[in-house]
Amino acid sequence: MPDTSRAAAHSLRADLHSHSFYSDGTMAPGDVARRAAEQGVELYALTDHDEVSGLAEAKAAAVERSLAFVPGVEVSVTWGTTTIHVVGLGVDGNDADLRDRLAHVRSGRTRRAQAIDASLAAAGIDGTLAGALRHAENPQMIGRTHFARFLVEQGICRDVREVFKRYMVEGKPGYVPHRWATLAEAVDMIDAAGGVAVVAHPARYRIDELALHALLEEFREVGGTALEVVTSNHTPEDVRRFSKLALEFGFEASSGSDFHGPGESANVELGRVEPLAPELTPVWHRFI
């Protein structure tokens, strides 16, 4: 990549990870785009979980605000016993094959939600499915975050972060294992739709260093492109660690807030991301 192109990409304020109410965000896609512009974002991606239905609205709102827009998606992956998320950037949201494959990934959400409800009921918390559905604009996308919002609403936990320490994680009430797409399937559907694949928020995964290296090696082997180095739940040490790993594996680097809505999590806001280290290649050089 020429130094001039790298410098141009580094100079842009990019946020390439956000959600609308088409998955587990709280805002309409157009409102997310408008908020991104208000926050000073210059290059923005909507990356709803396993869903591309909000892309047209987000793009239209971005165009209204002269905000450069990257159509995206965040694909749910089962890797071993761990759920991994792979962001696809630059995908064609109208691609019929992508839509069909995402629908297949989504198809198990209702059954999982029923099982979560039963597990939480066994722990003495009733009515969680009905409560979670009140927080899900798109019932087909019912997920753990909707249950978490209900638990916060009921005063059971202070915030969503606390929910995911006490509930719906392995070994805790409400945990239900589920099989999503494979890593190879996720990368293939993103690539086939014209996008590039990015491992999202890698510090979130509860795997050791050996497993992390195995994940990144497999991701590279199946055609993955980038690593999300900067995101809202990464500490400065995480950023340094994943910057080093991006260079080690030859990955480009991505950056995104993982915004779900105002006040959803402390310190998470569109555009509130640290700049990448200058030696990294921003994945968004492909979109400018």
C-alpha cells in the first residue's frame, strides 16, 4: 500500500462497527447514521448481526449528511465451543445468496431464546422471553442483548455489562450453547458478496493465547483480511496486543465503536475510538 494512501486512510475518522434495531441496537438505521455524522465520524459502517435489511436506510441518511458509508454485517460464528463474530465490510446488501445464507444463520434464534427463557425461569426469573421481545424491534433477531435489557429494566442488574457477568455466559443461568456458521462459511459468504472479513473485538473471547493464535491462523487460511484492533471494550494494552498480532499475521486493521445505542454501555459512542498505530494498514483504505 503506498504511503500516501496509508496516510489518507489514517487521517479519516472511521467507525466501522455499529448496530441498529434490525439486530440488537436501539435506534433506526438512519438515526444511527445521522448520529455518526453529528459525532464527527467521516467514514461509517452499519454492521447488524446476521442482517442487512437496514443498509439502504443507513446509506440514504449517510448521503444526506455527506457521510461516507460502508455497507456491512456482523456474522455469528461457532469456533470450537466459542462464539466468534466476523464483520463483513463492503458487502452487497442486495446479494440474494448473502441474504439467504444470513437467514439460515438467524434461523435458530427463536429456539435459543425459548431455551434461555426456560433456563432463567429455573433460576427464579420468570417472563424473560416476553420481556426480551419488548426490546426487539425485529423478533427474528431476538438475542441475549434483548434479554439483558429486560434484566436491567427489572432492576436485576445495573447495566448490560453486569448481566453478561452473571447470566447467559457459560456456567451461569441462561447460558444456552448454539451452533452458528463456521469460520470458513462466514468468510466465504462475505467474500462472495464483495466484502472483506474482519475478526471483531478479539479481546472479548474467552480463549487462551494458544487458541487465539489458532483462531487467527485459521482465519488467515480461509481468506480473512483484517483484525478489529480498536473497539470500545479494548483496553490500551489490548490495542497494543492486537496491533502486534495484526502485523504478525499480515492482517489489515479495523476500528469501530460497536455502538448499540445511547447509554447502552459506559463510554461507548460513535466515533469514540483511538487512532490506529501508524505502522498498521487501515482496512478502510479499500473504501476511500
